[in-house]
Amino acid sequence: MADKDELGRAGEERAARYFTDAGYEVVARNWRCPGGEIDLVAVDAEHVVVVEVKTRRGEGFGHPFEAIDARKRARLWRLACAWVAANRDVVQRRRMRIDAVAVTGADPRTAHLEHIRDVEVP
């Protein structure tokens, strides 16, 4: 596995622990469909949260959130709808939202983590 892929997986693991510690249950990781991939899906009593995780060693190529442009946000929304259609039993009466997590630092286990709730969808 390439070094950047290992970094990305470690960042996703850190984000999953962050959501679990906050009282969510992570119900899907790296869910794929023909339209792409969702990094994480977490649920609590009220929400289904589709999570985009961006992990970087530093900000030399920009802040991780800068990679989530309007086109990426629109794609995340389409993927979220596909996940909901395939998992209606999990959704029930929960509201869906899209969150973004940035993990920045050399070691994802101790790196700086930022969380944006309810990312604006174009």
C-alpha cells in the first residue's frame, strides 16, 4: 500500500474514533457504488452523517478542506442519496447531513483534527 494510502486510512480511523467518542455509531467505512466512495457513515438517534475525511501531513499543498470544492460537495450529496437508498433500514426517521473532517499532521493518531458539521451543498 502506498504511503499516502496508509496515511489516508489512518486519518479515517482517527475520524471514526472521533465520531464514536462523540456518541455516534459508525455503520459504514469506504462504502462504494458506481458513483464513487463514501469514507464514513455514522449515525446517532437523530442523524445519518456522511463523512468526508481529508488527511494531510501538513498544509504545503493547502488546507485539507480546500480539496472539498463545489463539485466534490455535489458528488458527496449524490453518494449520500445512493447510500440512503441502499440502506433504508438504517435511515428510518433520521435526518441526513454531510460533514467534513480534516486530519493534519505527521502522525494521524495525534494530528490536529477539525470537524465541519453540515457542509454546504451547492
